[in-house]
Amino acid sequence: DHPLDHPLDPCFFIDVIYAISFSLYPFTERYAQPYFFSCLIRQMVSTHTDADLSAAVQNALRTLLPQIREEIREEFCTGSGSSNAGGN
């Protein structure tokens, strides 16, 4: 049973994305925010109900999360993430 399989308030998803964006900055500034919001905006123009918007947000998240994971993995494997965290 996947958490994204249950309908939730679309505003909840948008709040979660903002929280993730700030916690992963600057990664999200370069990759996640522009990609996610372009997907979301494309979906929003064709949605008419909260259920449609919720489905659009869920689809955008499903598309985006693997990319976020891969980019984070690359950032930390190259050492740029760990050196920034150490204050160097």
C-alpha cells in the first residue's frame, strides 16, 4: 500500500514539495523545482476539480522522486555534498 495511492488535499502535496525544496537546496533550485512546477502547471491548466489536481500532483511526484534520488546520490558520491556540509 503506497502512501501516494490515497487521495489527499492537493495543498498538502504543495506544502510537502516546498518543505523538500528548502531541505535539499541548492539541488532543488537547479533541478527539482523547475521540473516539478512545470509538470504541475501543465496538469493544472487541464484540471477542474480537487480530485484532478490531487491526481496531477501525485503523478508529478511519482515522476520527480526517482530523479531527485539519483541526483542526490550523484551529489554525495562526487563529494560535493559532504564537503559543503562540513563547512569547507
